[in-house]
Amino acid sequence: MTGGDVHTLSGAYALDALSDTERASFAGHVDDCPTCALEVAELRAAAARLADQAWAVPPPALRTRVLAEIANTRQEQPRPRARGGWTRSHRRYRQLLTAAAVVVLAAGAAAGTYAVQEHRVGQQRAATLDARAQNESVTAILSAPDATVRSGPIDAGGRVTVVASASRDGAVVTLAADHAPAGDHVYQLWLTGPGAAVPAGVLPVGATVVTRVVSGTGTAHGIAVTIEPAAGSRTPTLPLVASVRI
């Protein structure tokens, strides 16, 4: 394992998929590499959140147990040949073929499971990075020197609060409604201005408390809220249920 290769083992280390020697070596590397330490922590957190009945890492001793089972499994006795007979080399060759077939099947199943798990961890890591990016945007807008705070009521009960920053060309919108829209309808945000309203995000079905970062607010006059079908709309469905000037 070279110095360049060791950085690629963070995923396998987080999933306990390394040999004892590799694990010990990488553990020492993590102590001196903040980048790998952060990546391992993120992957372990993601794996913990994804844990369910279908989430099972192939045991490290899988190959050993498979070979042990082969050794304890009675092999089919060869039938005597018309001339001569089966030699010890023939029997050994057949046993090796059987062992190879079982190991290949087991390895294939383990590889398939590992690939699915890697995909899930990748998805979760992408979601974590997205959440981190949004948190950074929220912090940047809230801490901007020109940030302004305004709020307005929601017709059915609740409130919309908007923190906008012209220098950041964005706003943090927090919607806290007393009730979710009925059926499969949702709240949708809009940027309002001198022209047509611009869609600014569809909230999840059933959501009543949500914080969203809305970009491109530099030329907008306000933030509006409507009730729309779950897929969202291209134009607002009137009447507006909330409107806040920025």
C-alpha cells in the first residue's frame, strides 16, 4: 500500500471492509490526515443513518467460512471407470473445481451487496454535502452587513419570515404554518417583482415548518407563498396565502 493509495481506503475502512493489516495501517494514517479522518467520519455517519434490515456488510471472514464449509461438506463419490479408476489427483481436481465455484458465487454476491452499499453511501454523502452547502449559504446571508428581516402572516395561520441580503443576492425564507395544505397540495415560494412571478421552490408534501435559501433576489420586490399541486406550478395559483416585501 503506497502513500498515494492509502487515501483511497477511507470508504472500505468506514465499512470495515479491510484486512487486519490494512485496517491497522490506515488507522495510523487517519491520525495524521485530517482529510481522511473527516471523510471516514462522514461515511460512518451516513452508514449509520442508512442502517436497516437490508443493510448488511459482508463479514470479513466470509471467504474463510465458505472454504471451511466446503471442507466439511461430503463430496459426491466418483463412479468407477471401466478401465483403471479415479486417481487421487482426479479427486483433488474435482474438489478444487467445486471450491472455486462456491467461492466465485459467494464473492459475486458479496461484491453485489458491497456495490449497492457504496451507492447508498454515495447518495447519502451527496445529501450531506448539499445540506452543508445550504447551511453555509444560510450563515452567509444571516451574517451579511446589509441583511434585513421582514415577516408576514399566512392566511390559514402561521408566519413567513424573510432575511434578505442584496450583497449576497439571496434570502433565507422560514415558513411556519399552523396547517399543511389539504390532499396532495403543497406550499410553493415565488419571487415577485415588476414582471411575472418566478418559482422559488416547492416545499415537501405535508411540510409546515421549512427553511429555504432563495437565490436571485437582487431585482425581486418580495417573496410570496401559494398552494399548488405537489409537482409545483409555473405560474401562481391565486389567491396568495402570504406575501412579504424585501
